[in-house]
Amino acid sequence: MTDGQRWIRIEEELHLVDLRTRRPVRRAPEVLASADEQGGGPAGDTAGGPAGDTIFGPAGGPAGGPAGGPAGGPAGETAVGHVVAARHGALLVSDVGAHTGLAQLGEAVRRSRSRLAEAAGGIRTGVVAAGSLASPGVEFDPTPEEPHPAPGRESQTRAAARFRVVVEVADADEAQYVARRAVPVVPVLLAMAASSPYWADGRDSGYASTRTFETRWSPSHFTAFPTDTADGVLAAEDELLDTGVVVGRESIDVDIRPTRDGAGVELRACDSCSTVDTLVVVAALFRATVDRILAQRDDPTRRWDDPSPAVLDAAFWRAARSGMEGDLVDVSTGRPRPAPELLADLVEGLADRLRAGGELELVNDLLDGIRGAGTSAARQRAAHRRRGRRGDVIAVLLAETVDRIRPRAVADDRGMRSMLAAYSPLGEAVTEEVHDEAITEDGEPRPEYVDVLKAVSDLGPDALCERKAEVDDRLRDLGVTLKVYGRDEPQVFPLDAVPRIIPADQWARISAGIEQRARAMELFLRDIYGPGEIIRAGVVPAEALERAPGFRPTGRSVPEGALHAPVCGVDLVSTSPGEWIVLEDNLRMAGGLAIAAALRDRISEGFPEFGARSEIHDPRIGLDMLTQTLRAAAPVGVDDPAIAVVIAEDELGAFDLGQVAAAIGGPLVTPDQLAIEDSRLWRVDGDERTPVDVLYVRMDEEMLLSSVGADGTVLRRGLLGAMAEGGVAVVNAPGNGAADDKAIYARVPRIIDFYLGEKPLIGQVDTYLCSDPEERRQVLDRLGELVVKPIDGYGGSGITVGPECSPRELDERRDELRRHGERFVAQEVQSLSTLPTFDGRELQRRHVDMRAFVMLRPGDSGEILASAPPVALTRVAPAGTMVVNASSGGGGKDTWIHRA
């Protein structure tokens, strides 16, 4: 042994997965070749040993490479590491060489993983450190060098990855002396490393480490031989070989034993560790255990008794069953104890050894993060719960393997550990390039979310559930409910505790973009129902308008100079940090202002711990601006207009409509309460008749116009005539559907340029018009990648999402596009960003979009003034989907827009 610290070596197996399919692949030779081409890569040997052999020999170093110490290098420096292929090319095995310092050891592993990932990425392959994958694995055929089946090999029908820690000792006898006495600590180390919760077919096993069961049940597996000498090991192996059950020594699997050359004692764990921190801690605790055992070797008062086989089996079973998330078995007492307690006792017992090496603080720091983050098995299950997709599990493992996310970074000193431990800051982001608005790719809360997430974590799951129940009761009492498909009774609006936060600089860019957009669309409506200049210029072809379902003669009833769309809605999604695009315009009846105000009230009442009240805008400003906008829309000469809100009869109990009416100081009316006389609109209540100067429409346009009024006549002709004569202002005006048509949406950038001479200040989804032969040809070529929507579709009906369609569905849509392309548009698949959402146990990722608003009014010189009130409604998709429609079970969040 060298002076000072004993060197440690780590060898780990890494899965290879296709980055597109998230399935395991046999590309080890190609990855090694790619690493060689890049230069400076870790590849040394190619495929060491016979094809199909596991890289870890039963008592030595990796096949094709020497086992032992640091190859003559100075203490703390690495030996020449190397990487080889294993298991028919489905695994890489990385040996980073020997180190005496834990920090250097961890850095060497990170560097090796990073280089391998970079090399693999060039051939669309990723590297994953885990016991097994949440996916049916790569199947193996027996080879001439590998009799099959054989004890210890029956379960090897898929690639399974493990790691090996080797600690320096004087000789093989010393190694075996340690191996026998280190057995009691192994279950705890196994619990920390557990990372194979799924069976070979991808089903959840209910256990943290299926690999433990797959290896320990065989007669060829042992924890350690009950002997103190290397000769005793050989004798035990000979005894097993004489039974004829095991073909050769290479099939004997021992958890702790001397290395082949006797220079070290090795610990072999069933599961690879996705995080380097866990790997380093296991290595540190194993080395400290070796130090303690050898320091006590000459103490005559110490007598060694092998643990009870029954207790030891129970301890391994419990470690494999629950990892660090449940009880473990204390091997010394045979009693169950919480895993964190047992781990704390182990560290305390080794503290002197760790302190002597100057690494106790580092180990405690790493352990703090590991305790907060839990085992890889727990994090994998959390990833799967978000959407029920195996690909999300692989995505998290890919990110953790190369330190793109480090779970311990979330488990910080601000108290966010418990609630965010299972919250992968990537998850879907890895598979769909979706970013999370609250957590960075490094796992850190963004600055604006730190205080809120700390408050949420300090409350904890139980208190959050209690508070949510109180909030739900209040919402139900107020009537803030919605109709959900498949439910007979209205359901309380699902309000999540964690708000969405929009910094002031982001809102400034959003508001400028949507205000510009609203002004251009108002000019567009005036033009298409008036002089038609944009049609003559060819920017919007006449046939495009003729096909637009919302382009109707009713739009010509708006008097010259009056506004068509004083109240606009804009649906947006965040595509990357600080960046937003418009998904859809709503120039007919954009609702949500009253709901936004109600959600703020409920969050303020239910969660007073949340700060920032004085720093964010009050959403009631939206209702105030709505009132001012409706008054400004009054006919010429009316200074104090009477306003009424017209709704369908079955919406009379709707909370938001009642709140809007109360806010603007006008009554709710149904069409049968309206009558037209002398080009004026009147509200009829029994024998009383009161004028209506501004009619705020919150029902379908055609339903309103075809309804029978209070005098028994259909409203259409009289109401349109009163509008044209300036006797009443209808907000928003009929015919506005032409401006939020899906085919017109594709032309909005050109519309902005035509009317304003400006470039769009906010982007939108790339959209292809299938009426155009060239664009239709592109859509047909990429049909499996695009979303196709019928122009007259409503609420998602008739949409095909290419990546989710079967070949038959794509063929049917392809045929429709060839025959009736003019009826469709196609768009790039646009994923929605995510935000932390409480699911009753922890914070999980949920997709979100946002409804913002723009108010228009005429200026003194006839110009159009646009203002976006600092209020927005955030809509949350249910688990497993990106559909934010409330009727599909979605919910909402309070939206905090910061003051400048």
C-alpha cells in the first residue's frame, strides 16, 4: 500500500440508447470509433474479451486491461483509464484509473462520461448509468464461449449495468480479510445505488433494484466467502466447481473479494449509479470501511462472527425492495430501522477515517444532497408518473448521467428539498425540447421562483392538501366550477397552489407584441369589410376569405370608424426562457378576466405565506380596463352609456359572467329580453324598457342573431340595422371570426407589415396553407411530423398530430389533403412549457399555456389605441397530456405579472 490515502478505482458499465427512440442499442464499437476520431477521448481498448463476456471478471480488472493500482503515477493522479465494449456491444465499460482524492475521482468519472456522451451523440446515441432501463432490453444469444443456460447467466437476456469499486490493500489475504468483515455495510450501499425498478418488459417491479434479485438467487452468487485467506477463496470455488452446477470460475459472482492480482479489495454493486455523487459516496464509505477494518485487525479484544445468513438475506432483500425510501435491516441487531438512520450511523462510525483523510465535509455535503434527492429508482418512478411514458424515465437518466441535472442541486439549503426532490428539471424537456419556466436545466430554481418554492416546501404535502381543500370549498361556494367530459355534475375549478410568475421585462415584450398584433387585426377587419385593399394587393387572396367560416356579411354592419374588436384575447406559450409566441387569436368573445381575479383572491386567502404581493399587478385592473373599453365603444354622442352583457340562458349561473356584469355595472340579459325599436336596442323587463347603448356579447354570434327577442321577432335584422345606424355598439362585432381563422393566422406577419409597415414584435407557430400547391406538397412529405387542422375545426376536433398517428390515420389524412387541401392548414408541433404543479404528494411537471388580453379604443385623431392589461390566465394541462382545455380536466394557476 502507498503512504497516506488508499487509492480507489471505479469501473462502471454504461447502457447505450438511441436518442430518438429511447431504446437500447448495440453501438459500442461505433461509439468507441467516434471517440477515437474526435481525439483525446477515453477509448483505449476496443472490445476486450470474447464477445458477450461481462467486462468484470470474477476477481480482477476489466477484460483486456490490467487490474491494480495507479500504474506508477503520483498519489492522487489517475492511471491511464480506458473504455471497452461489453455484452454484445450494448454496454460500454469505463475505467477511470486509480485516485486517492475523492474530488479527483468524481471529476475523472464526470470527464469520462462527458467524453463518451459527446462521442455517442455524434451517432444519435446516449449513455445511461443505471442498473436496467425502463424499456424492453437488448436480447442476447448464447456464444460458443458461453455455455447457456448456466447458473448466474439465466437472467442475462437484457443488458444490465453495474459498477465496481476497488480499494488498495497490501495483498490478496488482506483483501479477503476485509471482504469477509465488510459484509454488514453492503446492504446500505446497495440501497443508495438502487436504480433498476423495472422488469425486462418495462413493467414496474415494485422494487428499487430488480438486479439484486436477478443476481442473488443463483447458486453461483455469494456476498463474500466465509474465509480470511485467498487460498480459502480458491478452496470454496473448487468446492462449488466440483458440484458440476457451475461451469467455470468466471461464472462465480461474489460481491466483495480480492482483485485478480491481489492489489485491491473490490465491491461489485448490481446497479450502476446515474449520479456521480452517489458513486463517489459509495466509494468513499467503502474505502473508510476498509480502513476501519484493517485498523482494528490487531486488536485482541475484537472477535469476528459472521452475520446470520437469515438476517443478511433479509437485509439485502429489504435494501433491494425499498432503497433509501423505507426501512432497512440493521445487520448487527437483525431489526428494521429507517434507512436514513442506518446511513447516519454508518457515516458516524466511519467519521474518524473520513476526517483523517480530510474528506468528511465533502462526504457529508454529498450525502445531504443524496438524502434529499432519494434513490435513482424513486426518481425514475417520479419521471414515469408525470405522463406515463417510459421515454421520460430514460430522458432523466440520460441527463443525470452526464450531470445535465444533479438532483442534489435542487436539495439546497433553502428548504426546497422535500418538494422538489422528485421534480426533474428536464423530463419531457429532454424528449421534446420543452423548457421549464421555474427550474433551470441545472436543477436550480429561477430567481423569481425561489421564495414561492421555499414557501411551498416549508408548508409540505399535508398542509398543502389541507389548504387546497379549503380553497376548493371556497371556489365551490362561489360557483367557480366547470363541466368536464364524462362527469354529470360540474366540478370545482382545479386551482394549483404554485403561481406562474412573469418578470416585468418579459411582460413588456409580450404586451408590446400582442398590442401590435391587435391593432393590425383591427385594421384588417375594417379593410375586409370595407375597401378591401389587402385583397387587391394580393396579400390575402379573395378565395382565402371566401373559405374562412368566420367571414360573414354581418361584419359590414359596423359603422365606419367604429371598432370591430375592442376586447381581444391572445393565447401564448413560452418556447424558451423569456421567449413567447402566439398560438391563437380570439377576436370574438375572449373570456377569463374575472376568473383571473378570482384565482388571485383564492391564492391570497389560502396561502398567505407567499410573498411579492406589493410587487405584482392586481388582476382587477383588467376588469377596470374592460369597463373603460366598453364605455369608449359607445356610439357617437353617448357620453354615459348603458351597458348590458348578453349570454345564453344556460349560462345565467356562470361565475365569471356574473362577475363581469357586476364589474362593468351592467345587467346580465338573455336574447329574449332584448328588443329593437327606432334603430335603438332596449332591454325589456316586464313593463319596463331601458336603453342599451353597448351590448357586450358573451355568446355565439349566430345563436344571438337567430334568437327571438322580447317582441317575438328574430333579432338579426333589427340588431344589425341598429348597429349600422349607430344606435348600439356590439362588442365584439359580428363577423370577427374572419380574423382568427386558422388560414388567416398564417398570414398575420404579412398583415402586420401591410398595415403598420412593421415586423412582428412577437412570433407565432410556423403554419402551412394546404391550399397552396407547393406548401401542400411539403406537408404531404412531412405529414408524420406536423399537426394538421381543419380550417373550420373547433376545440381540437378533426386535428391529426403526425407523431401520434398510426399509418392508417396518416393515409386517411393524406387522401383528404390531396382532395380538399383548401380546408386545412398544417403547423409545426409546438410543445408547451411546463411549471411545477402539486399533485397531492409532490411537485410535478405540467404543461401550461396563457391567455392574455388587449383592449382597443379610438384615439382623438381616429387612431387605434391598444393596451394590454397586466393580467393573464394560466391554464394547466392534466397529467399525461398537453391539452389545456378545462373541459378535459385541465386547471389553472394564479399568474403573477411583476411591476416594472
